[in-house]
Amino acid sequence: MVVCSGQSASLAVAQLHRGLFTASAAASPVSTSAGDYPLRPSSSDDGNDLSLALQRSLGAVEIMAAAAARDGLPAGSTDDLLVVDGPLRGRTPPTPGARLHQDARASYLPPDLNAVVVALAAGERTPVFHMGTSWHRYSWYLRLPCRPNGTWAGIVRVECDPELSPADAARLADVSQHVLPRYASTEHKDRRAPQNLHPIAGLERQLRRRLGHPGVLYRALRRAAATP
């Protein structure tokens, strides 16, 4: 979890979790010289179910890290916004918090209202709207600063807790409109610019280093599998 202040960002909390995702009743945890892999059961060995099990585990870790980061802030801190990368999937970050969708190409508005989204200038947002499918949440679109490259260039979608009042959701949207554009990435540094915010990109690099080299992990797993 990264804490941002002004134009700088620092790593506040890092939680490293591994796992063996399987539907096999005969499976057991795997211990290697490079780390342990606790058993993470899946409802079936179908690829979608395994992916869902992984996403559920990832989401739980995200929320724990977000709560730990917020609890670790200095007393009297004026933190205004907690942003978690990726969809809510029925989970909400600690309030006041929101989730950022980097890929906002999926439309959740009637076709005639999409014109409001594509007309946004850099730093502008749409009004907050309420979404309801298998779960409910508030959402809004925001255009990050970027060079012109299509009508949806730089568009992100942000979601927040449906338990907030409409007025509080609108205030959170105002804060996101003020804060997020200043951390937009640039194309010469990140191919996912501007949606992949600088703090998120830095966190990804930190986590890759902490996870370890893929080749080392693979060899450790192979040795563990070959051990009776």
C-alpha cells in the first residue's frame, strides 16, 4: 500500500502471500526453499473457478493492507482518499475509499449519456451515478491528462461504497477529481499511461522485487515436487 503526499509517494504497507490454488481434495500445502504455498481451495478445477479463487484471495489481502495502511497513518493525519486499484467485486475499501478501474471501455450508461463521458476535458468528471447488478455501488468517469488519442483516451472509472450517502459519494468524487490527475503517468515512462498512476506503477515494481525471481521460484517448486 502506497501513501501519497503532494507529488511524492512512499510504500507504507507490503503484504506478501502465496498459495496453491486447487480443487483437489488430496492436495496439501507446499513448502519450498523460496517460500511456502498454503492451500487455497477452489470449487472446481475449471480455469474460471481457479481464477475466482485467486481474485477472492487477492481482494481479501488488498483490504487488509488498505486497513493496515490507514491505521498506520500518524495521529491527526488529514488523509482524504484511499484508492484501491481494480474493481470492487462486492468488496469495499476502508472509508473514505474508492476503487479505480484503469480500463473504462465497458459502458454502464445509456448510449445517449456516453456523450457526456467522451466530452470530458482533462481533469473533468461525470456526475456520480448509481449502479446495481449483483451488488450496488456509486460510480463516475474521470478523464486523466493525456495527449489526444481517441474519445476514451485517459478515461478511468471510479467506484465507492454504496453505503455512503449521495452527498458523501459526490464529495469523494470531487476529491478524486482533484487528486488523481496529478499522479497520471506519461507515455514515455509507462505504456499504460495515463491510467496506470505513478504510485501504482511504483508499487507493482516493489511487489515484483519482493515476490522474488520467477526462475528461482519455479526451480524451488520443481525441487519440492520431486521430493518424496
